[in-house]
Amino acid sequence: MKIPTFAIAGFFLSNVAMAQPALFKDADFKLGAQLIAQNNCDSCHQKRVGGNGSAIYKPQGRINTPGFLRGMVEQCNTELNLGFFPEEVTAVAAVLNRDHYKFK
């Protein structure tokens, strides 16, 4: 069976669109989303920046690399004594990257 060229191109383009930085390659996205919900991250962000809290994800030039994003999640983990393991910090950062930052 011959696969149309546009189907192959679409497959590669969809995989490129979902590309994540190497730092997040093995991240558990389901776990990251679950931890964000369980720990009420949105409500804390709303208290800090107001509105729906999403403004915290767009500080002017403040978070500009995947490593720095992971470091900010680790800072929240430490400040709030969340007790995340390193792979959990990475999972949360990977979800934030996928949904807000879109580093490649």
C-alpha cells in the first residue's frame, strides 16, 4: 500500500509541532498535569499576579530557557515545601512548557 506524500508530511509536521526540549524528553506529562491540579498552582499564581494567574507565565524575558523554567518550578517546590522529586519537577515544567512557553 502506498502512503500519500501529504500524509507523510503531515505526520512529520505534527511531530515537529509537539517537539519538546531534550530536558523534557522523558517527562511524564500526565503526572505533571496531575501535580499542578493537586497542588492548586493556579490559585497561588492568581494570588501573586491577579486575574486568572496566567500572567505569571509571561514575565518580560525572565524565563527564557527550558532549564530556567525547570529551575522556577524547583523554586516553587522549595518555597512551598511541596516535596516533589526531581522527575516530578521536570514533569510539571514540561507541562508548563507545552502549554505556555513552547521552548523547542
